[in-house]
Amino acid sequence: MKKIILDFENISGKEEMHKYLAEKFEFPDYYGGNLDALFECLTDIAEPTAVNIVNAINDYDEQIINVITAAEEENDNLAVFVN
């Protein structure tokens, strides 16, 4: 199982967040850098992946968490843990 730790503590701004997520999840170059594109890429994950989210501190972090947990409901290969 692939394990990804998302630490949002030092992320500032939406653009930086999406660059960070693209890197951590190894999204393709065509990743659109928005919430809809995030959901689409997460539902396409084909290998079992555990995602641990830490240090969510602002409203956009919460939106990201909502998208990731919604994708978890659609994709049996995702397991999401929020600390």
C-alpha cells in the first residue's frame, strides 16, 4: 500500500496547495490545480493508497479535506485519516 502524509502547516495559498498535492500524489502534468481536478485525479487512483492529513488549519484546508474524503467514498483504493 502506498502511504502519503499531507502536512498542510506550511502551505500558503491555493496555488501552492495544488502544487504540493500534485507532487505528493504524483498527478499527471494535465492536473488542473483546482478542487474539481483534485476530485477527478483522486478517483482515478488505481493502487491502494493511505492518506494521512495533518495540520489542517484554515478554511481551504477543510475544503481540500472534504474533496479528498468525497473521493474516498468513490474510490475503494483510498483510505483517508485526518489528525
